[in-house]
Amino acid sequence: MSEIEPLTWEATYAIVDALQERHPLRDLAEVSLEQIYRWVIALPNFDDDPALANDEILMDIYREWLDRLVVS
């Protein structure tokens, strides 16, 4: 059985994968950066300092998630 890789703030793509899996039907127009922050730090394999988050990191996560929704 494979272990789940720990997530850090630098793992934008993996974080978006995990968020899409946990919140597949969310309307991102109604999701705040604060909500994304709370969801990320609540991920079971998130293993980074929550204090390192900033608006740029959270916006990168948001944009990647939104891009995937537009493409699919």
C-alpha cells in the first residue's frame, strides 16, 4: 500500500487535486481565500506551517483550480 505524500504550500497542483476531490461541486465564485486556506490546512496530508500562507499562494491555488474547471 502506497503512502500519501505530505502536502506543502509549494505543491499547488497536488493541493488542487485534493481540494477538487473533497469539494467537487463548489462554485469558486463563492469561495474566499480564507475558505481555501481553511480547506488546505484541514487536508489530512497537509504538512506545512499554516503561518506561511499568504494571498499569493492562496491565489495560485484558486487560479489553478479555476483553470481546471474552465478546461474540463
